[in-house]
Amino acid sequence: MKKETHFLWGSFSLREALLLGFCATFIVLTRASLRMHLGLAGHAMFFLMFFLILARGCVPKLGASTLVGVIAGLVCMLLGMTNMGPMILANFIIPAIVVDIACFIYPALPRNYPACLALGALASSSKSLSAAGLDLLLGMETELILRHMIITTASAAAFGALGSLPVPAVIRRLQANRLIRTV
């Protein structure tokens, strides 16, 4: 049997690193191609939550979705796809850390519909922390910051929950076709 080569501090094999890289690439591509101004706060969370939870479901190791969030955030920042500057990293990293922690606590989460729905809503709503930080840096009044947080949290949670719903079906299909390992 061949010995697998491990990358990224010995944590991920080449196959796993490629899967995570593809998930990060798809986050950036969907963000670039869907740069529409829908007038709906949080609509970008749909694909972000889908690919973050899918990454953790395909590579069930601690740090998988966080790595995807870091890569996607850095690429979006370097391509100038934001008006937030380096604060855009928080929009990707905070939800990714929430996904990693939740999947560490409940490893079967990416294959469970209600758990994915709850995780999508929770992780997406954590995005409002970075929005509140930016509002504070801009010197907005506290009342406006709270109103903005309520609106962004509610809409981001709704889009994140909807984006996380297809994940269990996709993971089951990938496992049925033996493209990823069955845990």
C-alpha cells in the first residue's frame, strides 16, 4: 500500500487539500459571479455556508472549514472584491470556525438535515459581528448599529440556513459513488 503524502503541517493528504481548495475556489467564483446588488442583506451567505459545511463533510478533520474560509477570504481580499478591506477576512473566518466547532462536537452534522439547518443559521448570523465591528470603527451610533445587526443577522441566518440544506444530500451522493470516505 502506498504511503500518502501529507500537506499543511501533516494534517491533510493531497486529496483532502485539493477538495478544500476546490471548495474555497467555488466560494470565490460564486461570490464573483453573483456580485449582484439584490438589496437583500446576507444573500452571499447562501453559497458560503453550502461550501463551508460541504468542505467539513468531505474532509472530516478539525480545521478543514477554517482553512477554506481563510483561503477564500484572502483571495477575495487580494482580488479587491470588497469595500471592507482586510475586515472581509472576518466574514469568512468567523462562520468557518463556528462550522468547525459544531462539527467537532457533533461529527455526523453534515449528514443531518435539521443539524445543518441550525448550523447554517448560527454560523451565518455570526457574520454580524464583523459588520458591527466595522460600524463601530466608522463611528456609528449604538442604536443604528443594533438595528443594522438585527437586520443583517436575520437575513444572513435565513440565507445561510437555506444554503446549508442541500449539503446532506450532496454528501450522501458523494459517499454513495465512493468519491469521499464514509465516516
